[in-house]
Amino acid sequence: MIAPSNPRLERPGGERLCLVRAQRAAGRSAACRWLSKRMATRTLGGLVVLLSAGLLAFGLVGLRDTRHMAETLAWAVTVQGDSLDAADWQRHWRLNASVMLAAGATGVLAGIGMIRRRRWSVGVLAAVAIAMMIFEVGLVASGHARYGFERLNTLEVAAMAAIALVSIIAYWRWRRPHSQDGHDS
């Protein structure tokens, strides 16, 4: 015996619609959107951790090998007939390496927060990017920059500005949990 037709489960052409299949497809697409948004944040957080760890390592190696690098550079400059104040170069290099170390460590913290889906993580990432921009521009504007590694790199400043802008927008668009009394917490 053929089951009676239900008009709510039929399409205009007379084709029957499987309600269970339609509900599963709708639920699956919503779940996929939620999962992909979640995974995108976590993947980006992993990328931030990797890049920041590289910056952290570069800062550590820079601080560790400053004396050896200054000696080698002074020898190379002397061979070319110029002179270099190795102590001055070391001060400048240590300052830059220390900033890279701090930015890398803070970036790793922000990346871990992004992996754990914490709102504050994008705020920390924005703060790191803004601090790096201020350091770069401030170093040149103050006249403290004397060596090639201290020159203003417009591409680096533009990248930091883009990271800061995107992080600030993400921070403000991130859903905030609401308290029981209806006020934001």
C-alpha cells in the first residue's frame, strides 16, 4: 500500500521532499560554517605562533651572538678601509634584538590565545603591531637610527599597520558574552 501524500512534504512539481534529509543538510551547513570559522581562527593563531616564535628565536640569537657579530663586522669593515665603533653597534643591535624578543614573546602569547579562541588575543596582537610601528618610526624620527638594520622599512610598517587594523576590527566584531542581567561583562 502506498502511503498517503502529505502536501507539506511535496514540491510544486509533485516531487516529494524528504524532511529528514533537508533538516540534516541545513544543520550540516550551519555546523560547517561554525566549524570553518572556528578553525580559521585557530589556524591563524597557529600561524601567529609560528611567526612569533621565529621572531622570538631571532631576537634570542641576536642577543646571544651580539659580541661575535660585532667583532666579525668590525673586522670586515676594517678590511674595506672604513671604521666601526663596535660598542655603539652592539648597543643598537641589542636594542633591536630586545624589541624583537619582546614582540615575539607577546606574539606567541597572542597566538596561543587565538588557538584557544580568546577575544583578548586579537587585542594583544594589535598592541604588538602598533608597538612595533611606533618603535620603527620613533627610532628614525628621533635620529637614533644609524645602521642599515634600523632604517625605516615602509613595507614592514605597512604590514604592521594592516595587522593592527585587522586585529582591531576583529576585536570589536568578536562576540562578547552577555551577563545574566543584560549588561555587558
